[in-house]
Amino acid sequence: MSLNPDDEIHSRAEPAAFVRELHQDFLRQGDAWENSTRARSPEALAAWVDDSPGWYRNFGKELPAGG
């Protein structure tokens, strides 16, 4: 499963599946990640979610309703 900023989320299962996919990728090749420790990766994910409105602004996109 790939989740992009423009994708609509229709259930709690979708982002949960995405996070599980991230975890599996980390287990396979975590040394290639910019945030290569288990402690730093969830923190970085949370920071991205918090700052996602900035992503939308930077790319000239409208933040989805409720975001």
C-alpha cells in the first residue's frame, strides 16, 4: 500500500496499514533511512503529519477539509 498526501483516507485501517508497511520497510532496510533508529522514525513521522499543511502550501495545493 502506498499512501500519498493527495490520497483520501476512508478508514482507520488505511493509515494503520501504511504505518505497518513503513515498519516492514524499516526492518528490511532501516540503515538506508534518514532517521535510521526506531526511536527517531516515529518521531519523524509525527513531525511530518504535524507539518503536512506546509507541504500543501509549498506545492500550491489546498488542504483537505478537516485537515
